[in-house]
Amino acid sequence: KTSSASALPAGLATCIVTDLKGCIITDTVTIAQPSAIIINNDNITICPGGVATLNASASGSVGPYTYYWGTHYSIPAMQLQFHL
């Protein structure tokens, strides 16, 4: 038989298995912390009324990634022109 664990935090995790006769075996594994998310972007200046293309890409941690485009989560999506 097999058993599994999920959503464990980073650090040490120990598995202890006991059979019907009371024999015990243990094993410890190290769960690594994913790397931080890194955002690569183009810093540009947009004049009032102007149009610009915004590009961003993410790497690190664990994908897939969700992108939000706006200023302090306040610009309605229809004011932004973007291509994903």
C-alpha cells in the first residue's frame, strides 16, 4: 500500500510506518521552499491620452501565474489595452 501527504510546509517531514507485527521504520525528507516570484517588466512613460504596449513575464516559484494589470487594483480592465 502507499500513502501520500500534500500541502506540507517547507522544512523536514518524517514518515513513520508500522506493520501488523509492530515493526517500525522511519524516513525523513527535506521539503524545499520554492524560489520567490520574479517579475521582469519594461518600465515606460505614457503621456496622457497615449497608448503603450506593456510587457511582463514571471519566473521562479511555482506556476502557472496569474497576471493583473492596473494601478493599485483600481483601474477598470476596459481602460487597459493588453495582449496575453
